Amino acid sequence: MSLLCRALKVARSAYYVWLAARPAAEVRQAAEDELAGEIRQIHADSRGAYGAPRVTAKLRRGGRRINRKKVERIMRERDIRGITRRKRRSLTKADTKAAPSPDLVGRDFTAAEPGTKLV
């Protein structure tokens, strides 16, 4: 082991720390996979409409203590996206009967001195 650590220029103690942390990482990954299943279920129940904030709120109402950023990360890694079902509305309509404004400058924007042609 010491020969391998010397070849990779890694301290032996760092290798053993990494080796001891592997089971914790596997447990964390299993917990995230379980959480991803819950997120997929909530997302499917909303017919794909819920994004990370709503999914987080639903998980919290269910008694799970979770951060929105973690939900965002899990959804991003597993390509789960919310959709917007609303159509864009234009609230202002142009008056088609109104006469256009007159062109007082005549499309000539050159001025002999500053402040004479203000648009």
C-alpha cells in the first residue's frame, strides 16, 4: 500500500481516511436515491408541474426536514423539471384607429448646437 501511495503522491493517512469514508458516502447515496423516488412521485402527482420550491414545500408538509437547494440539486441531477402551464398575456393593446405621431424632425437628427433637437 505504501508503494502505491508513494507512486500517486498521496499520504497513507489520506488513503485510510478516504477508505473509511466510503461506507458513509454509499449510505448518503442510498438516502438520496430514496429521496429522488419521493421527488419523482410528487412530480408525477402534479402532472409534471411542480418545480423545486413546491416539491420542497410538499416534502416539508410530509414531515421531512429538507433544504430547497438539495431538492434542486437532486432534481437537476436526475433531469426532473417543472413546467409552466400559463399562457403569456399581453395586457396592453395598441389602438389601431389612432393616428401615428407626426415626424417633426423629418428623420434628420443632426443639430447645429447641442440641445436644439430633443427627441
